[in-house]
Amino acid sequence: MSEGLTYAGAGVDLEAARTAKSRIAELVEGTRTEAVVSAFGSFGGRFLATPGRELVASADGVGTKLKIAFLSDRHDTVGADLVNHCVNDILAEGGKPLIFMDYIACGVLEPDTVAAVVRGLSRACRTNRCALLGGETSEMPDFYAAGEYDLAGFIVGEVAFPALTRHELESGDRLIGLASNGLHTNGYSFVRKLVFDRMGLSVDDPFPGSDASVADILLRTHRSYLPALQPGLEAGRVRALAHITGGGIPGNLSRVLGTDFDAVVRSGAWKRPHEFAVIAEVSGASEEELFRTFNMGVGMMAITREKDVETTLDEIRGSGCEAVLCGEIVRGAGKVRLESA
Amino acid sequence: MSEGLTYAGAGVDLEAARTAKSRIAELVEGTRTEAVVSAFGSFGGRFLATPGRELVASADGVGTKLKIAFLSDRHDTVGADLVNHCVNDILAEGGKPLIFMDYIACGVLEPDTVAAVVRGLSRACRTNRCALLGGETSEMPDFYAAGEYDLAGFIVGEVAFPALTRHELESGDRLIGLASNGLHTNGYSFVRKLVFDRMGLSVDDPFPGSDASVADILLRTHRSYLPALQPGLEAGRVRALAHITGGGIPGNLSRVLGTDFDAVVRSGAWKRPHEFAVIAEVSGASEEELFRTFNMGVGMMAITREKDVETTLDEIRGSGCEAVLCGEIVRGAGKVRLESA
């Protein structure tokens, strides 16, 4: 019936959905772990938790970093950003990943783009030994601009390091800053305004003072701190963790202090990465604003006893992640005190 | 520094975010169950699984039904749509809800809107005895139009009815159709085109042949089938479930048939709800297209042994949900055969 309204006429392409689904199935299969019980395509993914253990879950999005992926037509890294972000969040609660699920929403489903996104997800899931258990790919005409999409993720882990979150800090405990890999997934509304509007750059231009392009710098992948921190967590040397995301060091480190301690952070203890120096100089933003918006070079903050700090630093560095002693815990009222000296 | 670029200048309102957060905290607290271990505001939500039990997880979005919420400025029902959709998905895998997490993404965070969305989530979580463990509210300038947002959710349950999913069907097993409450969350791209573009209606106009408005009809909440089906599942009378979402009865019932059986569905066994009759008449779409796009009045299909069908029908009806015997399982090859006679 030629005048019949069809789903294709309403802007939803079921054939493209089928193509994308079969490619996703393959990528998902590559992340299967012994915890997974169900087959791909079930109504829900079944998995085993370690009996008697607590679980921990977290939800997150990639945020406006996605705009950099759209502008540069590179879609195979944002999935890893999301998985690693989620892994770090549950790590800060003592969790080791079990399963991950994604939500991809787009205006028009482009199988190549969706497959690239899922490639990034599955790569990071394999690295973190986490099963990509399932997800939802949603075609929503009139919601997203052509070529654009949103991406969110959900993770469940087992609480493998329960001692971590007891918040039993002591005066004199040490702060270790673990190096970030660029901006991770925070501050992108700010940096897009700065780089594209104020500086007039495009994603293919060289980033100021660098051989790398703007896209190269701004798409660097949010790092997973699981491999760097696992030994220290298993040995009980790492007492608390703060994942440095929105709100920066002050906004996140304060979440683990409780009400009786302050954290003194010496921001001069680490070399400010080039991209943050450029952002600081061109924006004219205050140090306070910068540290609340960006990770400023530290993507995770670990707290150890004074006696354990050297061993922990060695372990983290041995895993290939730069780390620096950058402050300590003192009596106080739950505040983070940034000292530039 | 007046020329300093600030986050507020980049379109992100941290004060609005704080307001929304405190209101969300209150709503979340109301959904707390004995499974929840962590406090609001942790990096990840900790919860207990029943020891030794399998878990089941699912991710979903509301889809373009959200556009109806935007047009009518009613935001307190779509959260319940999402939770109930997720509850039904894991129910079809034998799961009882433990925890739910949400992802809300918007261009500009409007605390009233976000609070209304979370009100819908928390209401449905309480009804389904599921903890709203946490979530992510993401402000993404340049992504979403003013007043618009996307909403996705993630559920984890324990597999409480493991016998359900063994797919041990027999020739002569009966199909029970459980009544939907309107369109649930599928077919909205189609119906928006039909109602707004072709019929020229607005959300406040009366739906044709009805006293209710277009918004009233199109925002009716996706129903949770947990209360209706729990007795039959606990007694082992319900053998398999198909949640009727995207793909309709043919696309979803086929998922539980395996390779040796067909399902014969008599679509004349139930009275087609008024809204679907209007959609059929005005669109001129074929029956096949209609049944692949909409639930057509059946939101969940349950399979029982012949001897259990009357008891199961009575139980479902006793819970307040209409249900009808509408077909049977026969030898075949995994196909759904719709018969209109």
C-alpha cells in the first residue's frame, strides 16, 4: 500500500539496525568472561556474582567530549573513555569489574559509527577483564543531529577490596597523585569554547606548542587505574581513592575525607601537563576555576599510610603510570587545601 | 578576572546542578531497600546480591516517547515508563529487581524537570521494590534542544525464577496475552508522524473518538507485569515470557521459541484497543507493519502448560491486569504465525 505509513518512512531503518546488531554481537562475544551466563540477544544479561560478596554499580556518560569525536569523525576511542571512567568509579569504592552495559542513542543509526563505538567499549572491557554483557542502541529521529549520538554506560563490580572504603584516615597519611592522560572526560564544554570559539582552531590544527592535532590532544583516552592500583589495594596499602572527574581535585578528594580531616595538596609537586598550561594561559581562568573544572594532570588520588608511600609509588610507576607524592592528610573538617608552593 | 572563561560562561550552571542533586537525594532515599549498602553520593553504589544466586541486568531508554513529555511539559511519568520497561525485561529472564540506575542528559539542567523525572523513577522503583541506587545527570550544552533531555536506565535483578528460561516448550502449550496500557514505549516515531504531521493534531487536542487528550493517550505508562506474573512464576506455572517491545509480538515472541516450535497467535482473541484501531485506520499500514511496530494491546506474552492456563489467567486477572488466551505452541521452526481469524 503505497500511501501506508511505514517505519522506514518515519526515519527508522530496521535493516541498518540489523547490520549494526550482528557486528555488535561479534564485538560483545570477544568480551565474554566466566561470569557471563546468558547468550547475546536475551531480554537481560545473566551473570554470576561471587557468592556472599557485596556488589558495586555506577552509571556514567562521556559528556561533550563526544563533540570532538563528531568533529574529527573518530569514534573508536570514546567507548574506552566511558568504560575506563566507570572502572575507576567503582575502583574508588573497592570494586573490580564484572559486567558493563552501554546505551547508544542516535538520530540515524550508522552501522559503521556504532561498530566503532562498540569497538572502543569492547577493547576497554577486555583490558579491564569486564564482560560487555549487553546494551541498548536506540534510534531517535529528531533528537540528535546527523552524525551525532550520546553514549552512556553502566558497570557492576564485586567489592574485592572492602577495606578501602572504611575512611579510617590518620593525620600524616600521604597523598599520591596518579597521572592523567589529558583531560579524560571533564571540562569539555569549557575547552571547546576556548579552543574553537576563542582561539579559532579546528580539530585538525596543531594544538598550540605541540606536534599533535587538537583532536589528538582532546581525544586522549581516559585512563583506567585498575592495573596500577590493584597490587596496592590487594596488599591493603591503598587506604582510600578519589577518582578526579567533574569538580576536579577539590570536588572529589573531599568525598573521601569524612568530617575530621583536611587534605593538603601541593599542586607544585607535579609538572603541569602542556595542555593544561595552554588552557590556563589562554583562558585567564583562576587557579580555583581551573582545578574545579579539569583534573590538571592528576586523574586519581590515592591515600596511603606514611610507611607505605614509597612501596606504593614504586608499584604504580612499575605498572607504567606516572605518580607523585603530592600532599598529606591533616586534622581538619573535610576540606581540600590546594597549595601552589 | 572579568575576561576569564568560567564554567558558567560555558553554559554549565553548577548551582542548578547542586539544587537538583539535593532534590534527587531525597527521592533516592525513599527507594532504599535492605540490599543497599552505600550512602548517596558515593563514587559507585554498593549493594548485596543474594549469595549463590545468578544476577540479570538490562539497559534501556525511553525513546522518542520523550517528545510527548516535552510537548506537554509533563515529566513525571517517563521515569516510570523506563523503570517498568526494565523490570519487564529482566522478568522475562526470570529476574526480580534489586537496583536501578538512571542516566539523564540535557542541554540545560532545569532542576524542576529533573526532579519530576526522578519522581517518576522513584515512584516506579518503590512499586517494584527496587532501589534507585544512583545515576548520572549530565549537562551537555549544544547536544540537546532547550527543554529536552534523554533518559536511559539500567537494572540489576536476582534470577529468582530460574526455571523460566529453560525454553522447554511442548506442543499444545498455551499463549496468554497480558493487556498493555497503551503504546508503552514503542512506535513513537511512527505515531508522532501520524498524529502531528498527518492528522495535524496537537498534544492538547482530544484524541479522535476519545475524551482524553493526545498527551493523555500517548503518555500512558508502560505497565510493570511483575505483580501480575509473580504468583505464576513462583508456582512454576509460567514457562516462558516475551516482553513485547520494539519488533512487536512477532519480533519478541520468536525470541523464546527456540528452533523446534512455532507460536500461533490469534489476534482476534482480544479486542483491539481504541488507539490502535485509530492508528490502523488513519495510517493505512498493513497488519504486518502494525504488529511489528506496536504492541497492539498485548504488552507481555506468557506461555503455560495447557493444564495451567486457567489458573494462570485467573491469577493475572486477580491482580487487576486483563489477560486473554490467544494462541498455542505447535511444532515448527521458531516462527510466530499471526492469525486474524
